Amino acid sequence: MGKSFDKLNKTKNKMTEKEMYNVAFRYTEKAGGYHGNVIWTSFESKEKFDEWYTDGIRADQKVVEEGISSERCMELVNEVPIACNVAACLDKATNSTGKLNPGVLEMELMNVAMARLLTGKKD
């Protein structure tokens, strides 16, 4: 998944916001601790999005809305309950053997708190 987004980010730098095709996704239950979280990314066009959105990606991420403004994408991200954000933090801070890394958890929780503070999101 990371390589796909890296390739998209390189493409995004060459385009303006008005030319981009924005898509918001919600993680599915298959995505584990990320379930319920919303993310968004931009594509060169709907056709490029359709090429990228394979069955493998569909299993983890379902489209919430597509062809929308970046402002609408941020609204959708901000609608996610904090419990979903915290679950993602726990998932990210837990290694493959199930051991929790308290330092990573603290950093991830601080990121969520800062993002919510900057967007004015109150739970």
C-alpha cells in the first residue's frame, strides 16, 4: 500500500488542486485497528483512480465519496469518532507479536490530539 501512495504523491506535486480527483476512503473491518477511519488522496483523473482501485485495495478501503473538494475530504475525516482514531493508534503501536510500544502509542495519540485541535474537532 505504501508504494502506491508514494507514486501518487509524486504525481500530485505536478498538478494543481483544481485538476485533482479527490477520493475519501473508509477502512473496512479487514484493516484491523484502522476500521472506521477515513483517509483521502488525490489522483490525476477518475481514470487513474479506477486503475489504482484494485480488488485488493477494495478489501481494506471502501470509497466514501469521490470527485470532491479537499475541504469536503477534510470534513469527512473530521467526522470519524475519536474511538476509531485511538484504535488506529493502538494498532500502529502494537508489533506483530502483540507487544505494545508505549512510546509509539504516546506519539500517535499526540498526533491525533494535535490534528483534532488544529481542525477544531471536539468530542
